[in-house]
Amino acid sequence: MAVVAAVFQLSGLLGQSRAQLGQSMLSGAHSKEGSARIWKALTHFIVLPGVGLSMLNGFLKSHHGEHGRLEFIAYPHLHIRSKPFSWGDGNHTLFHNSHVNPLPTRYEDE
């Protein structure tokens, strides 16, 4: 019930702002209050629920099933290094994950 009321309120705001926009274009003045109300309504009713649904989708996909590691194939163009990294042993990337990120020749735990 609250969702229906929110949709009607949003459509009322958008319709009202469209009328204000037409008047302001004729008179040459811009209504800052009307455009601020539109952006506030869009943020509350479209952007925030969209971010929430995206977070829920990511959470459900991350907990759905077992994620296997891809087979390592030594593609030479993926591991071109003209000089070693300046941290650690020079072979690991800065945010190296030994389960997911392979070294140039193999995974670490193989």
C-alpha cells in the first residue's frame, strides 16, 4: 500500500514539475525548487532501491554454489613484466590472492 502511494506521489511530483518547467521556459526563469524536488524524488524512489537490489543480487550470487578456480593457461601476453614489482619478492601483484591470482607460470598452491 505504501509503495502505491509513493508511486502516485512521485508521478504527481513529476507531472507538477513538468508544468512548472513549461511555465519557466516561457518566462525565461528556472525553478530551482522544482528541479531539486525531482532529483530528490528520483534519488529516493529509483536510485536507492536500485542500489539495494544490486547489493542483494551480489550477495545472493556470492553465496550460491561453490566457485571453482579456472584452469591455468600460460598466455604469454598476460604476464609481460619488463621489471619486477617494487614490493615483496617482485612477482606478486599489490593485492595478490593466491587462490585466484596466478603467478606467470602457475598457481602458487599447485
